[in-house]
Amino acid sequence: MKNLLRPQMAVRWLPWSAVAFERARAEGKVMLLSLDAAWSRACRDMDAQCYADHAIAEEINNRFVPIRVDADRRPDIVERYDLGGLPTTAFLSGDGEILGGGTFVPPGRMMSALSRLHQAGVGGSTSNFRFPTAKESRSCEQSELGIDSVEALAKMVFDSFDHQHAGFGGAPKFPLVAPVRLALELSRESASSEMAGYVARTLDAMGWKALYDEEGGGFFRCALGADWQEAQREKLLVTNAVLLDLYLEAGVTTGNERWLGRAADVLEYVQAKLASAPGEGWRASEESDGARLADANAAMVSAALHASRVFGDESIGQLALQSLETVLLATYRPGQGVAHCVGGVRGLLTDHVAMITAQLDAWDMTGNVVYRMMAEELAHFAVRTMWDEQESGFFDRASIDEDGAFGLLAARLKPFVLNCEAAEAFDRLSRSTEEEGLSRYAVGALDAVHPRALQHGPLAAQYVRARRALSR
């Protein structure tokens, strides 16, 4: 479905495919890879300023092989080719290696880069228009942790707390859920006023400053200012799902009615603006083409089931269960796991971890063993196709390669946060089924990413939470 907010572009985009790679090699041309998202204002601006310019489009069409990828539909490609955000503009060799690139490129700079790259050829210098490649940017991930105890790692997480503005890290400020959840857990266990302060200040800052849209409802993706002002006015389903769940948990734990009220506001926004139809799942954003992403929908199912319990409203839970079944029926194939969306790439770790969690949440709520059985089926698929038997840990995508592992997709990555989330999901499933063999994958997933925990700053809270969960 065409996004009506976009200008008509003259660039003849090809999809990510064997045809595009074969053409680039056969014609000896550089590929221009555009990572794009319907919800991104910067992407729309680049379309209007660059790709709708007929001189630029003619240069691209005649001398390059242009490829466009929807970032929502292909997170595995984004993970490897993202050069600092959306839009990403990457120039690739015929083998898919990154020659150079950046994010938003103004028309004048784009025409200059196109001319220089064409004259230099695939082997030429692009040093003036270059970012680290995916392999280069991940080379540091092999360094050792240097911190042995979970307690010391937790201290490192909380050292990143912004005492002036609240939240974790600096500008741009993202609503990071894991460190807040960790602080909430610790405050509950030890009655720590310090931890409770981290939670309260962060939830109040996120929920009552520019990050929340008081006029239209829902949370924006991030704030450009460290003080939670200048919101990046883009709203995603996944952001609102995880924040809904966080405000529910914090509100119930502390008895804070204000936080529960904000949770109710978020739920109302999601149902009003993102629901495809009652019980049929949710769109990724207000601007999306209607595709229901498996991981984001699973996260919203989990949050909605939580809301149903907290607010005592069975209708919320019923709609969540219907949505779970609708999305699963549309994306699941027996023995082949779930697709990221209808007709989309199959076998991504993000979808399977989120779906396992949602199925277990549905089982907890209903007692219907079918949900638990589906969680087991998806877990076994993930082990069969994504588990590293040599070094432990889960790869981010399955080895089935229905669409071909072109370019950097040939390198299978082990994402830090996803392995931590997988560890929690597998530990929970192991306890639910008494299938002890599953617990080794939970432990192994954490062992695999342990050396990289320090590099992830406040997101290392996800590792700490998973380790604590496994030790209970």
C-alpha cells in the first residue's frame, strides 16, 4: 500500500533480492541501499528532497543499482546495515560489503557522492563519505567484561542515571525500560529509597514531559533533549506496548494511581489509533501500511493481558487473546516458526522470543494448555535453527534462509538484549513445563553475551534482570 504522505519518486527501487545482487555484479555497479520507515519524518524529507529530484534519480537509475528496504519489515537487514539511524543511505559492493554511507543526505551532497562513487568504481576511495561497516562496528563486542559480579554490573547501570533530568543516558533520551524495571525490583525487595527514586523520577519525567503526547495520546519514540523535551514526534506500537506494561507494573507495585492512569491513557491510544480492528492485532505505527509485526504485536498482547488483570476488565484480555491468535495464524507455519509479518521474512529471534513470552502470558491468564504447547513449539524451533552448539547463544536469524543470505546477512549475529530476553523466556518456559533441558539454553544465552555486557551501558540491566531471574 502506497504511503500517501510520500512524494512520487523517480528512483526505480528494487527489493532486497538475488536479482538485485546479480545485476550489480553483472553490470559492475555499486548498489545504493536505502533503509526507510513509513513513520520516520527524516525518511519522508529525504524522499522529497533527494529521491524526488529527477536529476538525482536519473543518476541513481543509470549508474547504480538502487535497493529499498522497509526497516520495520526487515530488522535483520537494519541490524547489519544501519549507519546511525533512519534513513540510512549505504553504498554497497556487489557482494554487499559497505563502501560508505550515512544517514540523511542533502541533495547537493548526494549528487557529489554519486559522482565520486561512480568515478572511483567499486574499489575506489569513499573516505569522505564513510561510516564504520557493520563488521567494524561490532568488532569491539569481543572484549571481556571486566566485571564478574551481577551486583557490580548493576552499579554500573545505575551510575548512568541522569540525576538532573531523570532517566538513563544522555541525549537523545530514549525510554529505556530495563533499568527502570531493575530499580523497581530492587526497591521492592529492599525498600531502597534510592531505587524507588530512580523509578519515580523516571516515570514522572517520561510520562509528563514532552515524550508523552498530551494532545494525541501515546508516547513518542524518543526525546532529542536530555531533559525529555523536543520529542521526536514518531509513535511506535512497540514503544507504547513496553511502556504500558512498565507503568502497569510500577503502579501496582507502589499503589501509584497516577501511573496507572497514564497506563490507561496509553491503552486507549493504542486501541484507538493502532488497532487494525477489534481482535485483529495492531499496526506498527500510525503511518504504517497495516502490516502486523509479530514481535510488536506479541509485546502488545502481553501488555494488554496485564492491563486486563490490573483494571479487572475481561474484554481487554479477550481482545488481546483474539489478536494473539489472529497474528499467529497469519504468520505461523508448522515446523517453520513465525514470519515477521504476513509474507515477510521467517525465522527471526525477535519474533520467537516475544511470541514465546506472549503465549506463556496467555497460558497464565487462561490455563489453556494450547498456549503453553505453542510456546514449546516455538522454543524448539528457535533451538533447532538459531542456537549455536559450539559457543552457545542464539543467533538473530534462523539458518533456513528462504530469501537468501546476501551480503552481510551471511554473518549471523548474537544480539545482546535479545539473548537476555531469550534467557528469561526459556527459563520461564522450563519452569512451566518441567522440561529441564530448556534451562540450559537460558543459561547458555547469558553466558554467550556476558563478555559484552559492559558495552551496553544501561541496557546491561536486561542481563542483570535475567541473571537474577535464573537464580531464583
